[in-house]
Amino acid sequence: MTWRVNINSDMGEGFGRWQLGPDEDLIPLVPTVNIACGFHAGDPRIMHRVTKAAIAAGADVGAHVALPDLRGFGRRPLEIAAEDLLDDILYQIGALDAFVRAEGGTMRHVKPHGSLYAMCGRREEYARALLEAVSRYDRSLLVIVGQGWPERLAGEYGLTVRHEGYVDLDYQPDGFPVVEPMKQPRDAEDVARRAIRLVTEHAATAVDGSSLRVDTPTLCLHGDMPGVVDVAVTLRKRLAEHDIEVVDLATAVAG
């Protein structure tokens, strides 16, 4: 049997002279790229550079929107008014789309970063802020976000919402990831085993030992993980050995 799955990766997460993650080396190994939009990381020069490289490689490009938290890298939960969050998300989507259009590309998706990812899944007002922002901008954009409120509300906003599988983060019992303030290294073979199980068995194990049902078209590989390129190479090799085809986001969602 042949399976299909997408791999998405967070990139462009440097700032100024500081670069975090081997973006240009990783882009050829993943079909979908989520680019930081300046709120947790990234700046105009980095956004443009990574967008250009991703489009040249034929990758899907999406906005990796975040809380306004450069110091905490967007991985700290913050209280924010839903109205402010809506405007912050609109701002970030529009900023990245300027570079996508300038390079002759089309933006494909939006994915919240770090703590915002779980905040939108768990709290209705934040889920609505996210979905309202995306729907006002472009309803053709796919939203990648944690299960919960966004998936329940998607139809109300005319959007397609999907959650992702975590291969380099642990699962909490409620299905959300354990957020690491600083991304820790992972064994490449363990990452591959997790990915294969997610694709073929639709299953994962939480930190308390409980089993989770995970049915997702896309797997997340964090671009700031130490050794991520070697992990990606191993992951692609092991997926191919198990007849799992890595495809673009639209194909994975459709199939």
C-alpha cells in the first residue's frame, strides 16, 4: 500500500545578523515552508530571502503568524485581546504576501507559531480571531492549526482547517504539543518512526503513556531543531522505504 503525506517546516526564524536554522539547505527536503513574519522572529530581509528560495524550489509558502513576542520567540503564552490578535494576524499575512507576490508566487496557507497554535485550539475567541483574519484576507488559504475550536468553526468562515502531526515534539494527553522554549535535538530514527506510525496507524503516544488518534495530512519538522537537515534526510529515506510518498500540501489535504 502507498500512503501520501506532506511535510511542513517553520523557517525564516532569524533576526538581523542572527540566523536560526539552515533554511536554504532544508527547503529542498520539504514541500511546504512556513515563514516567520516578524512577530516572533524574522525581518523584511529574511522574509524576502527565504520566500524567494522557497518559491524557486517549488515549495508551498505560508505565513507563520505569531504572538508579538520577539524576546520569548513566541513560545510563551500571552494574554491578548482577540481584536488585537485579529489585526496582528492580518498584518503578518499581508506582510509576507507582499514578498510572495513580488517573487511571482502565490501564498497557500497560514499556520500559527508556538504558543499561539495551542491558544487558538483551546480558546474560542482566539480561534475566531485567527479564522476571521484569514477569511477576510483570502478564503483559499488553508489553515494549519491545532485541533479543537478552529476545526469546529471552519465551516462558519468558509475555510479549510487541518491540524498537523508532531514528529519532533512530544504530545500532551489532549493532543497538543509540548512546547519547548528552545528546540531540543531529536534522534533522526526516532523522528522517522514517529512519522511512519502517524501515517500508517494514525496513532501517537502522549507523555503520560496514553494513546492518541491522529489523522492528519501533514507532519511538522521544526527548522530550528539542531541537526534538522540530517533528520530530514533520514526521514525522507525512511518514508520512501515504507512506500510513503511526500507530496505538496494541497495533494495531501485532498487525498
